[in-house]
Amino acid sequence: MVSDEQGVKRCSRCEQGRPRAAFAGDKATRDGPRAYCRGESIASRGGVCCVSLSAVPAHVDHCHETGRVRGVLCFSCNAALGQFKDQPDVMRRAAAYVEGNAWKPTLVAPGVYHLPS
């Protein structure tokens, strides 16, 4: 990882000098950005969003607690994870809701419904 004073960093995978903005942040490295550029991150994931599997990924997703890169996401999926504050239980409830499983009343007797708790 070679950096210079003009904000250029060398990617350890493609070996090209790129602007520091082309690298995702990483709390584990000495100089801040990850060792490889975003382009290499996207290529290593097959060129598609890790969640939707269809959209073009443009955002390197990372754990906000550790700084560890989890994958490469499209704008919408990255924003959705952020809105759910990376909480898997909230995401599971959202998936159940979208699938129609959450809060679906069960008919117990004529006119009597049981709602899940």
C-alpha cells in the first residue's frame, strides 16, 4: 500500500495508482482506506449487488462497528440496510411483512380472529 501526498493510493490487486476516494474506508488499516480499490471489490463479487443479485453495485458495504467489508451493494440495497440500522431481526420482520406472513389474522371462529403477537 503506497500513498503519496497528493491523495493517490496504489491498489494491491490491480496495482494502479488511484485517487483515495476510489477506496472504501477501513478502520483496520494504518492509513484509512482498504488495500484494494472499489473497482476490484466489485469485480471480485461478479459485478452484481450481493443482495438483489441484479443491480449494478456501486457501494462497498461494511460493518459500522468493525469496519470489515461485507460485500458490494447497489444504492437501494445499501440504503435499505442503513435504514434498518444493520439489525437482522428488523430485516427478518420486514421480509415476513412483505411476504404477507406478519400480522396475518387467523380465523378462530366465525367473526373471531387471532392476531400473532
